[in-house]
Amino acid sequence: MVASVSTVAYLGLEARAVEVQCNLVAGLPKFVVVGLPDKAVAESRERVRAAMAAIGLALPPKHIVLNLSPADLPKEGSHFDLPIALALLAAMGVVDAETIAGYVVVGELALDGRIAPSPGVLLAAMHAGETGKGLVCPAAQGPEASWAGQVEVLAAPDLIALLNHFKGNQMLPGPVPGEVDPPGQGPDLAQVKGQETAKRALEIAAAGGHNLLFVGPPGAGKSLMAACLPGILPPLEAAEALEVSMVASVAGTLQGGRLTRTRPFRSPHHSASMAALTGGGLKVKPGEVSLAHLGVLFLDELPEFHSIMDQRGPRL
Ligand SMILES: Nc1ncnc2c1ncn2[C@@H]1O[C@H](COP(=O)(O)OP(=O)(O)O)[C@@H](O)[C@H]1O
Ligand SMILES: [Mg+2]
């Protein structure tokens, strides 16, 4: 029988729908994952096998084929473990395929069956909301997922707790949205002596959302005043806070699902590489520019930064 479970693949700040299909056919016992899995996804076979053994289930002695559809979309990350395990359990008849069809599933499995966090849960929750489904995610990320609003979130600590919930033996408690962090403690503009023109420029830039360039002798207080900027910016609106958190969620820096109302302040060193600044890579990761979204990108010692031409040209 073929069973399928919905999950997502992360592409930058986008979550694309992925369906995990599992087919059990008679033949030599084998367990294969197809559909452009990367190394972490291909290795999920071993984690799924161990996690199922930990809850007392053996893999059926059949030819097990798991397909991640659409097959031409690269699948990266460890969050495919749980949907793979659930598709397999549904194909084995352990869980009801119709019940899990109503959920988008993300989570990494530990060898003992625990469900471990993986970056990007907020995006998966928003995607689940858009497609009218619920979300199954790691217990540690329940508070983060609940920020998505009207989405049923099943935040399970381990595989056995999730199976008990689906069987109706013991229901999982609904997660509470993470707390909102109090505004951060940056330097205060009031502690800057004099420099009235520069302070006024700072206030105008903060009020209008303008770019600002400080030029002056060393020790004049340029870096200090730039660091004061987040303190005088208005706090993030609720929708903005969610947007900033989505970037942090993809970068994996959202601690304990806590949303922050403070605007980000990123101050990359001038020797940072272009990839660190702009992000990218095969598994698209946000760089400093994206992490500063709706906040401040502070380029201290601006002339020291390499230009794009420096970095592109041949290094002799
Ligand atoms: N107008 C000022 N009021 C208070 N402290 C100042 C002022 N100007 C400079 N400082 C202090 O002097 C030090 C050097 O300032 P900094 O901001 O690093 O200067 P710059 O970046 O212009 O070289 C900092 O510790 C800062 O606290
Ligand atoms: Mg300075």
C-alpha cells in the first residue's frame, strides 16, 4: 500500500510543499529513499530504523521505497526524518493514513525516538496555515510554531507520544506561543555628549528609515552613535516581528520560540566574506544583510570593506 505524508522543503524564506510517499512491496528486504535527498536526508533511514526499534517496532521484511515528491526539488536538512517515519508507519498500518493527511510534518528523529528541533519550523507552520492543515513539529519548537496563528500545532516530544495522540490514548497538550522578549539593552543616545548635528541626523534617519553615513576623525563617537540607533527606532509591529522571526527561524537562531520586538542590529566585520554578508550557498542561508531585515546593518569602517570587484577578480 502507498501512504503519503505532507512536509516542506525550505528554499530561502519559502517553504515548498513536499509529499513523502511510502510503498511497501514484496521483495528482498531493502529501504531506499529517492527524490533528490541530500546526505542528511539519505541518512534519515538509519535514524528512522533506530527510532522505530526504540519504540518496539521492526521494519517489515519488504522492499520499502520512500519517494520525496516533487522529485526534481532538492531536499536538504534533517527535518524529513519524522515525515518519513510517519509515512512508513502509515504504510505499515500503525497510524491512520487519513488522520495524518491533515498535517504538515517536520522534525528530526533521535535514535531513541525523541523528536529533535530543526531550523525553519515557523515557515512550515505558516505554510500549513496557508494550505489549511495542522502542523506536527518537535515539542521544543511548539512555542515558535504557535506564532503562525490559526494553525493546529501538535508539538510532540517523541515518536511514542505522537502515536499515542493519533490513537487517542493520550492527547498532546497544545503549545503556548513563545514570549515576547523585552526590548534589548543597547547603548543610550542620551549618554552621547555634544555631537548635536550627528544626533539630529541619527534621529532623522530613524524617523524616516533613511540610510546614514558618518564621516569623522577616530574617537569622535561614530561607532557609539551608530550602536544607539536601534534604541531610538520604533519597536517592531506584530507582522514585522513575525517577518524578522522567520529569517531567524531559517537561520536557526530563534531561541525557545521567543519573538523579539527589538529591531535587529547586525555589525559584520569588514573582513567578512561576500557569502557571509549576502547569504546563499547550496542550502540557502540568510547572510548579514538578510539578518538585518527591518533593522540596522552597521558597516563599521566602511572603506575597509572589499568591493564586489575585489572579490570577483582573480587572486594572484
Ligand atoms: N560624544 C561622545 N560622548 C560620549 N562618549 C564618546 C563621545 N565620543 C566618543 N566617545 C567615546 O569614545 C570612544 C571611542 O568612540 P567611537 O565611537 O569608537 O569613535 P569612532 O567610531 O568615531 O572612532 C567610545 O568608547 C565612546 O564611548
Ligand atoms: Mg569606530
